[in-house]
Amino acid sequence: MTREGNPAPPSARVHVCEYRVIYGDTDQMGFAYYANYLRWFEVGRNEYLRAVGYTYLRLEAEGIILPVVEAGCRYLRTAHYDDLLRIESWIEELGRVKVRFGYRICRNGEAEPLATGFTVHASLDPQSRPRRVPESLVAALRRFELEG
Amino acid sequence: MTREGNPAPPSARVHVCEYRVIYGDTDQMGFAYYANYLRWFEVGRNEYLRAVGYTYLRLEAEGIILPVVEAGCRYLRTAHYDDLLRIESWIEELGRVKVRFGYRICRNGEAEPLATGFTVHASLDPQSRPRRVPESLVAALRRFELEG
Amino acid sequence: MTREGNPAPPSARVHVCEYRVIYGDTDQMGFAYYANYLRWFEVGRNEYLRAVGYTYLRLEAEGIILPVVEAGCRYLRTAHYDDLLRIESWIEELGRVKVRFGYRICRNGEAEPLATGFTVHASLDPQSRPRRVPESLVAALRRFELEG
Amino acid sequence: MTREGNPAPPSARVHVCEYRVIYGDTDQMGFAYYANYLRWFEVGRNEYLRAVGYTYLRLEAEGIILPVVEAGCRYLRTAHYDDLLRIESWIEELGRVKVRFGYRICRNGEAEPLATGFTVHASLDPQSRPRRVPESLVAALRRFELEG
């Protein structure tokens, strides 16, 4: 699991979006609860796909689902109530029936991440059978990376 | 909204189940976050229906859904990490196309509630049209109340 | 509970912010889970206070906490994955030791709300004793309403 | 990250507890949302420590906190609404300033796991400085393993 501690590879285009931590995200230690980072990873990849011009809703409409088959997170520093987070997302691997996203969560205005992580997704049809990532999505991702 | 501050009416049979508060339920004030009480109300009514012998899964299988159309909660005292909660649930009203549940959340071993609340549910078919609460559910609820 | 079904009173200044529904907010009915609306009410009042120039963090730093003592929500229509929500928040009542917020949640671009609700907050000191809402907050709220 | 796909090592004593999946845990794919598994890992380790006779509350009272510094989960099969889950937890590593838990989540009555995972915790004092895992906890854990 060393990879996800690293920054995005130079070849990857990083998409950035923001999230404001609410009270409901914190726990009594005074920090954001650890499971919430996986919610923020979802925010990041949703907005990544929207920026690519290929929302997850569109994927579903085309008969593809991308359930998470693995996720991991390293918690380096703590996020606090009312922090404005910068969620960085990128594609780490694009296989035939698999996509891997990488993430970094930073406090806005800071360079050092609070957390880094990844999710691996299977590309499935609605009957949960492996199905190739659609060519149109691959093409859109390539265009997005080249524009970056 | 005075009703849900009151105990269950003497005519109602109260179902009791338990829930242990985790770190993820608390916020940085050191108490359980207010939205979680609505999750615990769901725990209560799920277990109520199971005790009646008519789980929500069975209702769905019979083509009935009971979405929440109104919910309310009074927060009287605070719940803390690792508290073992006693969730009390009962039926406050059983209409033709509507069910109203009442709830009390107590710390186990205490009489005074931490919170009281209610949810109102519409009885709908899968196309979201009003549909009478099934006679078999009404009969099961009546039996459950008489046994109590 | 008729009040919170109504729009904000003409005298109140309504603050608007946005939230994008994620997968983690939905449930298997395909709609946003009912407890999440209380999270969105929190988003609304956090941003309301920020717009007033008096964040909740500042209140806490001045020794005031505003725990929720009552909350209610009417669910009129359903919110879906990837909906961009418009959260409208306003002050319904400003008492000496109590604040009541009203909320409407709409799908962006639509006039009819998905849900309406309210929260009532006690003004307490860190030892949970009632403490008057600070004059500086009252003044900031009055200025905000007049500017509206 | 191969380790957490494996069953608990024969030397470890596995603690088992249960959790019932609610509607609020599911998403519109009809499965439990992936971040919730980290909540269930917390349920597992809380109950593990309670079984050891050394609750997390007691640790906090003794001036030790165990924040999560890394977490990972493999999602092998899907959990559904109303599933009764069996949460298996064990200690994978007990270092001087670090504890690693392993987990398996199964549907009750099934042998094949739905998910496997791990969390790594730093042992810190309230000022977030590394502090040795207390000897009394180490002794309690050793006793628990021997009794198993």
C-alpha cells in the first residue's frame, strides 16, 4: 500500500473540488470520523467524472455500474469542523474491466495532505457480470488527460 | 408537536430494542449527532415490524413501501459514546394509507428519555400511488397489541 | 407543526447554499435517506451564520454552544443521486436563550420544495447552562436581515 | 495489501459480534454503502476491547487515544438491507505504539466473507504524542488470547 501515500503520478491529470466539514462529520475526538473520508473520495470521483463530461448517472444509463471492490486510506493529519477541504482525484489505472482512482485530501491553502487514498472499481453490467469499460468513456478520459 | 413529548399511550404496545453508540455517531460536542436519532428510529420500527412477524422486507415483497413523509425529534438529554440505548417504538396511528410511529430513546437502566420522536409514513405502491395498508399487516398489528 | 410547511415569512432574509447528493446519501428506495435532510439543515445554518459574519466556530470560541433541542422535517418529494440541492435557511425566531431556524430544500431550478423543516437551538454555556444569545450576534443578524 | 484478504492467523483469537443492516446503510445500488464497513469495523473493535475487559472508554480515561492512521477494505460480495452481519475482529499486530486490527464481515450463517479489512491505530497521549500501549492493556490482551 505504498502507492497511495504518494502524490499523483506526473502523467495523471488531477481534478480538484471542495467540501466543507460539518459537525455531523466530526466525532468526539474533535476530528472528522475516519469513514467520512470514503464519502469524500466519492465526492471527488463524482466530480472527476462530471469534469470529464461523463457523469456516473450517464454510465448507469448506459448499463455500467462501477462498484467499489477495494478501498484504502492513510490518515496523516486530522480534519476539523468547518475546514474547507480540497479533494484531489485522479485515475491511477484504467484497465479493461477495472478502474483505480487515487485521492488526496488537503485543507484548503495547505500543501501537505491530511489523507491519501484509493478506490478500485469493477466495471459490471446490471447483472453484476464484468463488462468492459465503454470505449466512449476511455476516449473521454484520454481527452480530459490531454487537455490538462 | 406536543404529542411526541409524551410517553406511549396506555393502549399501545411498546417494543424495545437496543443500540450501542459508536464513535462515528458522536460529534465534537461529545454527544451523539442529532441526525442519528432518525437512524435509531429506523432501527426501532424495523425491529417492531419483525416482532409483529411482518418485516419491512415482506411488505416490500408484497408491493408496499412506507416512505417517511414527516419526522420530528425532541432532544431532552445527550447520548454519549458507548451508551447502550433502549429504543422504544410503538404505533401511534394506523390509518388507511398512513402509519405513525412514536419513539423514545433512553439510556439503558434509566427511566427518563434522552429523546422522543415520531415518524409518519405513507403507504404506497411501487409507482408511488397511495395504497391501503394491507389487511394482513393490520391483523398482525392487532394481534401483536393484544398479546402485549 | 404547520409552520414549517410554509415558506419563510416575508420579514425573514433567506440564505441560499447548495449541496450535491452523493451515492452515500441515497438508500435502496433510490432516494436520499430521510436522516440526511438534518445534515443538510446543518449545512444551511452553518452557511447562514458564515454569511452573517458570525460563524459557529466564533460562537464556540466566545463560549456559546447552540445544541439542537428539537427538529422536524416534512418530506414532500424525493431527492435523488446527483441532484444539486438548493438549501434555503432563515431565522424563524430569535429568543433570549433560543434560536429557531427554518429550512426549505429544493432541487436546483425548481420552485416546489422537496422538504421543509426547522431546528430549535438552546443557547448554552460550555457547562450546559442557559446563556443569553450574545448581543453581538443579535446585532449581526439584524444587520444581515436589513441588508437583504 | 494481501494480508487482509486472508482469514485471521491461527494464533489470533477472533471476537464475534453482530450488526443488523438498516435502510440508512444502503445506497441506490441496493447494497450497503462502502464507507459503512469502516463503521462496522469500529463496532467490531469496540466489542473486542469490551470482551477483553478494557473498553475504549477506559483507555481514554487512562489518557490513551488510538486514532486510526490507516484503514483498508476489500469488498468481495454485497451486504443488503436487513442482513444480520457477523463482525469478526482480531488483533493482527501489537506494537509498542501501534495496534493493527483485522476484520471479516460475513452474512450470518455463511462462511464466505462479504468483506475483509484492517485498521492501524497509533497509541497517543491526549497531546497527540506517541505513547506506549499500556502494559495493563497488553496483559489483558494476552490473557484474552490465551483463554480463547
